Amino acid sequence: MSADVTLTGVGVGPGDPELLTVKAVRLLREADLVFVPVMADRVAPTVTAGATPPGADGRAEATVRSHVAAERLRRLPFALDDRGGVTARRAAAWDDAARVVVEAIDAGARSLAFATIGDPNVYSTFGYLAQSVRALRPGVRVATVPGVTAMQELAARSGTPLCEGREPLTLLPATAGLALFADAVAGPGTVVAYKGWRRHPELLAELRRQGRLADAVLGRSLGLPGERIGPVDDTEHDLPYLSTLLVPARREHRGGKL
Amino acid sequence: MSADVTLTGVGVGPGDPELLTVKAVRLLREADLVFVPVMADRVAPTVTAGATPPGADGRAEATVRSHVAAERLRRLPFALDDRGGVTARRAAAWDDAARVVVEAIDAGARSLAFATIGDPNVYSTFGYLAQSVRALRPGVRVATVPGVTAMQELAARSGTPLCEGREPLTLLPATAGLALFADAVAGPGTVVAYKGWRRHPELLAELRRQGRLADAVLGRSLGLPGERIGPVDDTEHDLPYLSTLLVPARREHRGGKL
């Protein structure tokens, strides 16, 4: 029954409806249904045309609305917290979401897309959803379409190359711990920290300790109405959830800041 | 004279003409001229419609041909070696390329695009070109449009998430040295090595030493006709230049391989 069914995790980029790939737009338009993640406390599963899209937790929905008619969009409740790892609450949310997808398959949907901000293989919930769906319907084919990540958009918008020549690039969530961040910043490459809002003061203190505070670039609410991009303001500690901190490699040759 | 001139580095993704963003396609179509990098020994600066596109070094050209008419394409000779850093030969090539761009500006071009495989802020020559152009014409505005990188395409095509939960992700060129690669592989996250062709045996030996050889995924000639994606073949040492090696994080929870 589910052998001819495909579930595709589609990366929709950092929030700008023009920063989806041509392939992502095509798959979203061809899909029988397009699922978008929303916070678990938002219960309305269908999308009303013209209604205000949700905030930070609804960026995927806001982004795909330019490309997909509301009647083919379905909201999937998720537990989007920033603690990482597999908590019982998160696992239960994936299983609930998987059951919604399976109901759609059983009702006849053959091509299903899951729109995810950024890239479906970079800190996305899609992998968990896909595994939960396949636990229930093993025949479902799973695919992903890559998308532009927030760090790439921050690099482009701030004129800061992510990596040049022999430099490495490290991407990490602030939740991975301060030691990992400190080691990476002390190394030879660029470091990008996601989800830094709660740990922002700690990250800044470490940058100050290493003399790198002035080099850092902060993207606040990338892709959202209150978006701000620029140097780190040492006195601003009340960051939005979707913040990206970029600490460029130390560059002495030409080729640094554009 | 050059105050109203914009030079935009446009990421055209890993080689699939569908993996450009909608914005990249629009900018390439709107540009007066679209420059593509070619090896310095390929001298013909104009592109003949219908002629065979160049090989690995001409991937940007092959990719944008689906979107841009040949008469607006111009080849820019570059010294694309894998040694990294700023050699006299490379710097001279950027300066030569910059002079070609400046001639176009002086001839009246106002919007110029430079198509770069992957993302213009990830191991691209665009930053060097832009600085060389601005050294000659300081008023030129420089911008970039992000693009999907080879590691993201390899993750998507092989069903291997790049990072989940609290895992870091490290991207490095094999030219950065074996110690950096070994340290990253011993760490908690995924490691992606670019440009591994010459150092492939060393990288494989290190993976074997750390017991990670069986986990690794190799993308050979991504986006080119001879493309192959799959596990590492221990006996294959003759790799193409454009190879990407992905060593996924050790994952015990569900959410690993799709």
C-alpha cells in the first residue's frame, strides 16, 4: 500500500521565499500535501488562506505560503525546544506527527512533503519524523532536498566569508556546551553558533576572554520581520530564539571581509 | 562611474540546474553579464551556444547554461589549484580576472554576476575576485547570494543527516592537514572533508585507525556525469578532484541514517 508513497523533507531556506531552490518549489507544488511544523500548543491543523502566519515557530509555513495553496498545507505539532537530544516529550511529539502523516497516506496521499526551515539534514526534525513514519509504514520512501542554511544567509548578508583556503568551518548549537565553543573559537577556522539565546552571555564572555568579540557578527531573527544583522552589542542579552552568531576565522591576507 | 555598479557572487549549488535558488536564477537572468570561472589554460573568453561545456573546472558554466543565454556568459580564467593560501600565481590570476570585470564595467555593464559552484562564501574564489575588483574600482557594490553546498547535496543523496540535536559539524579541506581531520573525526560531530583526492589514502588510513571507515560516505564527481555516491571503497585511491568525504557523527539514538 505504501510502496509508491514518498515523504520528502524539503529545505525551504532561511525564511526568504526567494531562497528556496527551484527543485524545492517544484516538489512543494507537485506534492499532494505539504506539512509544516508548528509548536505543539498550536492546534489548528489546517491553514486558512489570508490568516496571519505564526511567528518564529511558523517560519516554514510563512515561507512556503508564497509557493503552496493553503488547502494543501497541513500543520504538524512538534515539541520544538532547544535542549536537544531525545526527551520523552519530543519522541511522543514525533510519533503523534507521524500518525498524522500516516493518516494522510491511508487516505490516499502519495507524494507528501515536509517543509523545514534551512536544510532537512542540518538540525531539522525531519529525520525523526521520517523514522517515526517508517516505523509505522516501512514501505514509505524517504528523500530530502537541500536548502540554504541560516549561517549561509548570515554570511551573505553581512559580507563575511564562512571559509577560505585551508580554513575549517565549525557549526554547533550553543546547547553543545561552552567547552566545545571555546575550543572551536581558539582554532583556525570560522565558528557558527545556533540557538544561542539562553547562553548568549556565556558565549560573549568567552569571545571577550579570547579577544574576538569585535570580530563577531550576530543575526537576530533572520528571515523574520524583526530581523537585525550586525556586530555584537555587548549590552544586549535578550535575544530571540532564532539567533545565529558567526565568529570569522582570523584572516591576515586579503580576502576577509567583502 | 562605478557607484551604480553591482558585482554579485551567485551560488549555483552543487551542479544540478534545479538546485539553484529562485533568487539566484532571477539575478543570473537580470545581470548584464554572467562570469564563470574556468582554468587559466582555457583561453576562449566567450561561450559558444551548443558547444560542449568544460569538465570539472567548468561546472559553474555547465550549471548556469540552463538559465543564461550563451551571449551573456563570459569565462574568467582562474588558477584553481588545491593548495589553498595566496600564491603569487593565484593572486596574479585574480588580478587578471578583475581587469576583465573592470573592462566590462568601463564598457557600460551595470549588473555583473559571478557564478560559483556551491556557495560564494564557502571555499569560493569570489571573495578574492571581489577584493581585486574593488582595488581597481572602489565604488563597485559587492553582494552574494547563498547556494547549496556539495556536503548538503551529499547528505541528501546518501540519506545521512549532517547534524542533529547537540552534534557539531566540521567542514574542512583535506589540505588543512591530517591532524585537524583526525581531531575532528575523534570529536562528537560529523566531519566533511573537501578536496581529498591527493590525500585520500591518508584520510582513509586515519578513518581505519579510528574504526570509522565503514561509516564514511564518499561523493565522487558530485554534479558531474561520472557521479558516484556510496560507501568508501578501500581499494580505490584514484579519486577525481571534486570528491566529498562525509564521516557522520556516532549516533546511538534513532534519527541516524534515513
